[in-house]
Amino acid sequence: MSRVDRYGDPIEDEPEEADRWHDPRCRDGWLGEDLQGRPVPCLQCRPHLLRLLR
């Protein structure tokens, strides 16, 4: 039997695989620099920057 919250939505017991993995190079939301010297964001820490990369 699955558990549900008070609104009827299922409650997840474990975080999803993507939530458990985090790049070990991440320092304060940044992964370092690319070949041109621009900072590379960690998209897990800074998901709002994803649309700028597209």
C-alpha cells in the first residue's frame, strides 16, 4: 500500500536518483571554468541558469 499526503498525492520514501547524485567538483554552485575562462554553473544548485545555457 502506498502512502499519500492529505491532498491525495503519493509520498516518495527515497529521493530520486538524480537528486542523490551531485557533482563532487561543485563549489558554492559552480563547477569551475570552461576553456574560455567562463564560470560553469552546477545546474542542480542553480537550476535557474539552465535556460541561459540553451
